[in-house]
Amino acid sequence: MKKTEIKKNYLLKLKELSKHNKFYYDDSKPAISDIEYDNLKLDILKLEEKYNFLKNKSSPLNVVGFKPSKTFEKYEHKVQMLSLSNAFNKDDLINFEKKIYNYLNSKDYFNYSVEPKIDGISASLTYIDKKLIYGVSRGDGKFGEIITENLKTIDDIPKFINKKSFPNEIEIRGEVFIKKKDFLKIKDNFANPRNAASGSLRQKDPAETRKIPLNFIAYTYGYLQKNYFKYQSDFLKELKKWGFKTNKENRILENIDELIKYHHQFEKIRFELDYDVDGLVYKINNLNLQSRLGFTSNSPRWAIAHKFSADSANTKVLNIEIQIGRTGALTPVAKVEPVNIGGVVVSNATLHNEDEIIRKDIRIGDIVEIERAGDVIPHVVLVDKNKRLKNSKRFVFPKICPSCGSQTIKEYNQSTKKYDAVRRCTNDSYGCEKIAIEKIKHFISKEALNIDGLGKKVVEKFWDLNFIKKPQDIFKLNYKNIVNLDGWGKLSVNNLKNSIENSKKVTLQKFIYSLGIRHIGTENAKLISDNIKNISNFIDLIKSENFEKFLNIDGIGETQIKSLRNFFSNKLNKEIVIELNAILKIETQRIKETGILKDKTFMFTGKLNGISRAEAKSLIEKNSGITLSSVSKSLNYLVVGEKPTRRKVEQAKSLGINIISLRELKKLLN
Ligand code: IVH
């Protein structure tokens, strides 16, 4: 073979390897089996050995961080690792504080612990009897992966803490990251420092992890046996005493104006820091208030991430494509000439909806400014109309669904008296191909069945091959057909099989969420599953279509009821639930049997003093009680505050329901 041909063949293999590194590290979706990967790598190394002239900086020999040939053991977090909600401006912060005051129903004084939000990978460290026992990744927030040995290679992480004040059992959380200057040395192999840290942490061999210098900064605790501290800032001080690194830029600030001022200063100096920061985290400093405020299903009520403003760049719109979402929404997306924005190559930008295109008059061929902030999808800020070509034409938004040809509509919103900005396909659920595929992607997503062996790309491929047309088809896959497909091997098929098998055990909440009913997100799915308790009740309900029953649930309104009714008026959706129930093991909600208010129902009327409705409701639920939102025979207690609704009190009286004050409720709770 000629030298040039050998080189060409070698470079092709390198390219292939780097493609699979990307699938693995960036997308967490390997496309080939571990054996296939190892063979590819071996081929390259052999070629290098044989032909001296084949020197390349992308050689696997120079690449730090190979693909691990092992999946890690799963670990159920004792306290979920949730994410933070985002703020982008002062209004978002005002809104955040307003919600806090509403929840506490008082003007309690509080200040903030302000901490830089390092853009790394969060890790949880469990210490028992002063020794580091478990090091775990965040995973999906509920289940992480045990990566103790890899985390132990990080010098910043103490393995043993010989300090009197150190609790017997504590779980410490923080961020693993790579410094900018260290990233420069390996930047050809990873998209950004965050990916490098993530890839390094998932090595099979800790010696590989050690090759990339990782750092750890601690910022919170997860599980802790009892409350040792009063303030977040005290806890941070304590962390330092115990030998953890904490961030030098942490501050205690008093109010929103001070937060904004610090954010402004920090935004200017952030590029001088030796690590990537994508915002500041503001936490209510008082830990007692934190615990009163608690969590929504995704994030704490007591903290928020204030993101830094976006980077932007100019580029050309090559095309405008219409994507169809799970709920039928037609979303226009600009395909743009690839452009580097703050270290990430962007080739797609969302145009949001039809109205947005009209308002900004965005056309194919236009030069536009695109903005990108953190993990938010890039969007078009403005069009440079001076650079517009003379023959350019207005973009005409399709009036029929580009996927199935059905009518599209803009819904009329009764409460705002306006038409929706979003246009939707009217085809029922699985009748429209694109909607169906998106529904299946939703079904397997992290917060639903979490089938991690089955990525979005695989769903599309299996759809084209007629392997999967409905969610239940996932459980009827013929693995013999998959093993022979391009990019698949015995090992990857086995992984897929295992992850599908594991997904069969699912909570009722996740199951309801996985159906992809419009307006039924994680929070509402939880409300419904808490109320309905088990899958047979749920099935009875969808058969009887008596969704009005849910109006009783605090938090569910007409919009959700309408959406449920609409969803289950489709026979196919009912059948899917029934069929899935026969395949899956849908777990009944774990009810805390021990709660002092077990099986007791409560309702509130009037203003409660010193506590908000939401907090009172959460207190009742913490003690296994149930809150209702209307008076009926099934109500046990009506809790009456200031200026109660007379009608409700009268109704309760006539039904012989216990009428109690807030004080009496507190007594019930001891
Ligand atoms: S506190 C309940 N503090 O941000 C959430 N998180 O979006 C408690 N992060 O997964 C997290 N710096 O990886 C917290 N000082 C800080 C942080 C921080 C970075 C990351 C962390 C978390 C994500 C939340």
C-alpha cells in the first residue's frame, strides 16, 4: 500500500474513533459496543506501531480519557440531587423573593449566601465514621453511579477527616471541574471543560481519571442525620475547617440590589478566573427557613441560579425548518451557517413560533445575531436588515402539518382572551408521525421511564425500521434483528435489553408523566398519583372519564382537566395505558404509614396567620394527611383562618365535619 493510502486509512479510523468518543462523552449515547470500540482503538495503535510516520496528536496514545468498558453500579441518593431554577434579570429575582414571602406568608428577615455557579459536574460524597465511603455522580437526581475510586483520585477530596466537629454520617456535595489552563492541554479531545471532567469521572480505571487534573469545591450537604448548623455560611466555614475547598468568591449579601451589584461585578471578572462559571447561586442563608421552604419537584424554593448574560455572534440563515413537538406544536428552527459562540459551535437556533418570525421578519438568507446562554437553546436576537438581499421573500409559515398534512390551529385562550402564539397539528396523538416519535422520546426520557440505552437517535432509527411505533413496542423488541444492525454488537444489545428490563419497574408518578399528556408535567403527575394512589384506580378513572374528581386536588385546574379529557377521549391512548400496565410493574405510591394524620383529610378556608396555604398543605402531607379543595362527605377537618368563606363553614357544619383553628391543627401535629 502507498504511504498516502495508509495515512488516509489511518485518519479515517481516527475520525471514527473521535466520532464514537463524542457519542459516548458528549451525548452519553454510545453507538458501538465496548469490544468494537476497543478493536478500533487497537487497529489504530497497531498502525502507529507499524508505520512510524503516522504521528498525530489525536492518537489514542495522546488522548487522555478512554471510553470506559464498564457501567457503574447504581446508587439511590438518600436525598434527591435536584437542579436549580434560573433567573436572568432583576424581575426574575423579585419574583423569586415574592414567591418565598408568599410561601412563608410573612416578612421574615433573611439574607443570602452567594456562591459562583461553577460549570462542572456535581458529585456527592458520603462520609461514615469520618471516612469517605461513597462517591456518587448525580445521575438522574434520584439514582447516581458509584464512582468512589475515581473521585478518590482528586486531591481536593479528603478521604478521612479527623475533626471532632465532623458528623458521624454526612453527605457532602460539590462540583468537580477542570481548570481552564489544564483544559487547554486536552482541548482537542473534548467539546468543553465540563465534558472533559465528565468523561474523566466515568473511566473504568481510576489511573485514567488521575491523568486529567480534576478539582473539587464543596457547597452543600445532602443527607445529614441531624441539624448541626443554623446558616449556610456557617456550614461553608465548617467545610473549610474540615479540609474541603470552598469558593473564595462566596459572599453574604442582604438584598436584591446587592445581588445585582455583585452579579454585575462578577460578570466582568469571570473571564479572569481559572474555571468556567455560568452564573451565581443565591441561597437563603438561614437553614431553618430553607427547610420550611422545601422543594418543588425539580428545584429548591430557597435557591436560584442567576445566569450570566449570553454570548452572541452573527451568522447567515440557511434554511427555516419546522419541527413538530410531542404536543403537536410547530416550532420553527433556523438552520444557520455554523458559528462559534463562546466556545460552542452553533448551527441551529430556535425561532420560537410563527408570531416571532412575523414580528422580527426573519427570512431565509438573512444575516442574524444569535445569542446563546448556558444550556439554553440559542435564539435569534435580531435581523441585520441592511445586509438583506433585494430578492429575499417573507417566510410563509405552513398552515398544514408538514409531517401528516393535517389542519393546524392556534388555540383560543379563554382566560387571556387571546389566540395562542403557537400553531399546533390537530392530528390525534399517534396519527401524526412526528408527534408519535416525539411521544416515544418523551416516554423514554430521564424523568419518565429513563431508558438510557435507548437514545433519541435510536428511537428514530427503530421507528424507520418499524420496530417501534408505540411505547409498548419497546418491550416487544426482537433483539435478534438489532444485533445485526450497523453500529450494534452483542454487548450493546445486551445493555439495551438490560436497561429496558430495568425500566419496567416504575412509579405511578413517572408513569403518568411518561404518557406525555399536555399540561401534565412532573409536578402535576405527582399531584395526580398522590391522589389516585394506584394504577387500577387510574385505569378505572380513565374508563369512567370522571376527571372532574381531580378538581378536588389543590393545584389541578380546568386546563389540566380539559387536557386529560381530551387525551383520553382518544381510544388509542386508553389502550396504550392498559397495555403498558400489563407489561410494566407500576408501583403504588409509597405512603408513609407512620404519619400522625394518616388517612385524614383537610381543607382550609380564610387567611392563616404566619403560614401560607402551600406550607400548611405541605405540613399536612409530610404527616401523611391529604388536603382537599372542596367540602364534601369525605372531608374530616375544615381548618378555619381569618375571614373564612361563610358558605364553606355552613356546608361543613351541615355535614358534621370537624371545624378547627390553625392552633388546633398544630396541636394535632404536636
Ligand atoms: S446548590 C438543590 N451550589 O448547579 C440544588 N449548586 O442546577 C442544590 N452548582 O447540580 C445545588 N455551583 O452541579 C449549588 N454553589 C453551588 C453550585 C451548584 C454549581 C451546580 C450543581 C447543581 C446545579 C444545579
